[in-house]
Amino acid sequence: MTTPEPLIVALPLDHETDDILSAALELGQRLACPIVVVHALSERRLESDKGLAERIERARESLTPRLATLRAAGLVVEEVIACGSPAELVIETVQRCGAELIVMGGGRPATVRRWLVGSVAEAIVRRATVPVWVARGGPPIGEPILCPVDLSPQSSLGLTAAVRMARLFDAPLEVMTVLSANEEVTSEEARRAISAQLADQATEGLSVGVGVVKGEPADQIVDAAGGAGLLVVGSRGFDPLVPEWLGPVTTRALRHSPRNVLTVREVDIDLERRQSAVAKLADAHDAARALIADGRAADALAMIESTAERAPTNASIQETYAIVLEKVGRAVEARGRHEIAEMIRTRIGPR
């Protein structure tokens, strides 16, 4: 008999703790898998080994009453308390344990500063090769599971996870797609495409709804997420060359969804294909600059936004994104991108 893959629970001791523990308990029981709790301590300069050991022991004492419910359910098998970056510690533990899923908090919808600086949740999602459950509110027991799809083959990854969650929580499944204003696909064609994707899924016995709306994808998805218990987002892939790539829609949904989010990523280790993808980033950047020079900043926006997300440490690309944002009237975001570009040049060097 094989041991089930564990859940990794990234647990701070703050206002998010209760939501995280509630999600961990439900998932651990429903998946019948053990839980490894990870708690990161901040680093202190010149701290002695004795001082660190004492801090670890105090943290363990603080965690003990919080974990009582999980222990009573027979779920906690290990506590990892160490000094360092929370994201680094979680990712290392995932790799060591061969985890199935990460459960963590996601805070409240982003402020402008958090949009610029990011968060622990976002750092983990950007680096994780396993699904990440970002807890916001209680578990989605009986509430709809929302899964946006974009009619591409990659959508099946998120859809499979959404079907699993709908079964796990005995919840209705809502599948939606968002058509842009200039989309050539009709609503009826989109519905047929979604039905074809659902035909490949094990949806027997589930209540499944299909919705097609028009507008800006991230905005429509976040709005719809307000009425769901869980938003399941499939990202286009994990790239070993640019591992922080999520895509603009996934990033916005993660930052702004008011409810629980499950992000699922396809792991792709085909380096030759990914090297080709990285080369395409340079082509996209050149094309965006040509559009700017031609006075077509609005046309360049979608292209450079995607490119900037896929090249988060490239100062030139971030600067070009800032210029486009300025030209389309998004001054606050533009200032943030200028600051990011300058930080990259200062800390990493020009690229």
C-alpha cells in the first residue's frame, strides 16, 4: 500500500490562519492524505544557534493549539519550522515530500503597493509545479466551483481539476469563457467548444452549467468569482527557463478574486521548445516597440503585457511596458513598472 502524497500547508500566525486551517482540514479529510505544516521565521542578523532554537520552540508552542483540530483528525504528520523565505521553505518542502497540493493564505484583494511588490502567495504560485489552493474564506462546501476556459487545449488542465473539486465538495460546476469584443467566435460556437471539452471529462452526476460572456477576461472572471466558492484557474505551463510565467489573466485572478483560488499548472520540461518560446519573447518585444513608434500603443498593450509577465526580470521589456501604460492613460501602473525596471537594473544589471 502506497503512502498518499501529502498536502503542504504554509501557515503564518496571523489573520489568515483560520481560513488556511479550515481549508486544510476539509481537503485533508476529503482527499484522505497527511498534512505537512510549514512555518517560516524571519531571519535575524548575528542570531546565535541557541537563540534560533528558542525561537523555533516558541513557534512550535504557538502552533500546537492551532493544529489541535488537524491532529484530532489524524492528519498532521510533520511540522517544518525554519528560518528563511516562506516561499523558499514551502517550495523546498514540496520537492522533498513529493506533495500533491499546497494550501496557503492569499490575503485580501491587492492594493496598488501589493500589486507592485507582490506577496508570499504569489511568489509560491509562480514557482510551484503542483496545484496551489489560496484560501480566502471558508471551504466551498455546496457552493459553485467556477472554472474559466479559453477554448485552448491547455484549458483541459484546469477543467480536470475543477471537475475533481466539484466531486470532492459535492458542488455544482460552472464553466465559463470570455469572448473579447472583436472575437470572431460566436457565443454558440463557444458553447459547442466547451461542450466538446466537457465530453472528455468525467462529469456524470455533476450539475454543470456553461456560461459565455463578452468583455475583458480577467475582469469578467473576477466578477463571476464573487458568486462562487472556488475559482479554478489553469495556467499555460511551468517553464524551466522563465519559471515565474503565469499569464496576465491568471495573475489578475489570483490577486483580485474575493474567494478561494486553485491554480493548476502544466509542467513542461521540453527545453528546446521552451528556448524557442523565449526567443519569441524578443520578437514580441520588438513588435510592440514598432507599434509604439507607429503611434499604436493600444494595439501594443496586450502583446507587451503578456511579454512582461513572461520576462519579469528583463528591464528593457518592463520599461517598454511602462511606456505603453503611460500612453494608454494607466499612469499609476506605469510608475510601478518604471520602478521595477530600475530595481532590476540596480540589483541584477541591464538585460
